Amino acid sequence: MSTRRKRIGDLLLDGGLISAEQLSSALASQRETHARLGRILVHQGVVSEEQLLETLASLHDTKVWDLLEEPPSEVALTCLLVASCARFCVLPVRIKGDDLTLAMTDVDDVEAIDHVALETGLRVVPVLASERQILAKIEELKDISGDSRLVEQALEIVSGSAHEDENFEQITEKDTAPVMILVNQVILDAIQRRASDVHIEPCRGNVDVRMRVDGMLQTVRTFPANLLPMVVARIKIMAELDISVRRQPQDGRFNVRLVGKSIDVRMSVL
């Protein structure tokens, strides 16, 4: 007896969702474009995305995750780089123990599953989700996490601040709010890259952020030099150091929790 799994076209045909002629036309288009059959049928308006997802869920014995009804948790979204989400058209939605529920358009994409498992250190549990919903959320994440936007916002607020450079000993934690997300992004990026150390260094009118990954020190981003005092103050506050001390070396440490793991960060100000 054959145990070969039915193909999506056969399931749609058996379910009366498409005709033999429509399947034949879609297969001809697939031979030319090499796109997935389901995507072609949706693009042609033959089936709806919802009908396709339900059929695929039956085929793969998995569930359909509606990102509008069940939005991704904030913790899950921090465990995977936005670039990885965009590259594979995936979205982390839930973390339970060592399991990461991953919304995907193709649950057979072994390369994507292996990459996410390696990047997060979690066991991937794939679920199906609307490509349209995944892409919309990824664009939203890009808007939130984009370096240029974060820097622009911080510059706008800092430039209107009453604190001049010589008065930074008066800075409070509230004053560093403009760079808080930027600093958090740097730390999260370092953790996800598995960097052993991070250097924040003034260089020719800018500030370079360099990370050591696999023994190699590489520049991963830059930001304007006038944000440096706020960035340093923010990191000092996280490490509970005296931010009024500016011309003496300081050492401190703070703790970061990421996907249920506690990570100890040691810092030095020179």
C-alpha cells in the first residue's frame, strides 16, 4: 500500500475548491515561474488564502495561526533578528519552555527551521500563517527596530534637551529615554550574534559599535557622536554606576533576560 502524501493540488481538487482545468493552468504557470502552486492559485484568484492555509494545515497535520487574533508575544519577537524573519518569511510567535512556535508560509522549509533553531537555541514548532500577515508584521518590526529611525528620533529629542554636554552629571534615567531603545538594540544584537564583547568607540565624528564574533572584531553600526554621552549614561544607569564620574575608569555589570535565559553583561568605561 502506498503511503505517499497527497499533493496540495490533489487535495484542493478532491475538496472541490478547484477544477481540473484550473489545476492544469496553475501547473503550467508553475513550470514557468517555479513559484509554489498554492501561491499561484491564490494570485490567480482561484482559491482564497484562507482556503489554501486550511488545506495545507490538513496536509501537514499542523495548525493555522491567525496573527490578528493571536498576535506574537513580545518575548518571542525579541529572540530572532528581523533580518532573519524577512529572509525566510517567518515570525516567532510564542515561547514555551524550550519550544519556539514559528509562523511560516512553508512548514517544509528545512533551511529556515534549522537557521531559526541555530540562531535562537530553541526547538522550532512550525505553524502555518498568512504570508500577507507575516510580511505586514515584519514591516512593522523594521519600522520599530530600524537603526536610522531610532537614531533620528534620539537626535531630535536630544537636540531639544536642556542638558548640555558639560551638565551631563545632572542626567537622570528619564533623560536617557531617547537612546534606551537604541542601547537595547545593540545589546540584543550582540546576544543574537553571540558576540564575546562589544566596543562603543568615538571615531572621526561618529561612534562605531564593534562586536567580536568568532574572534574577529567587526563594525556593525555607527551613530552620531553627539549621542555618545546619552548612550554612556544609559549603560552606566543599567549597571548602577555613578554617571557623574566622567574622567575615571569604571567597571560594572548588569543582567539581561532573553528567551527565558539570564545573561550576565560586564562593562568597562575607559
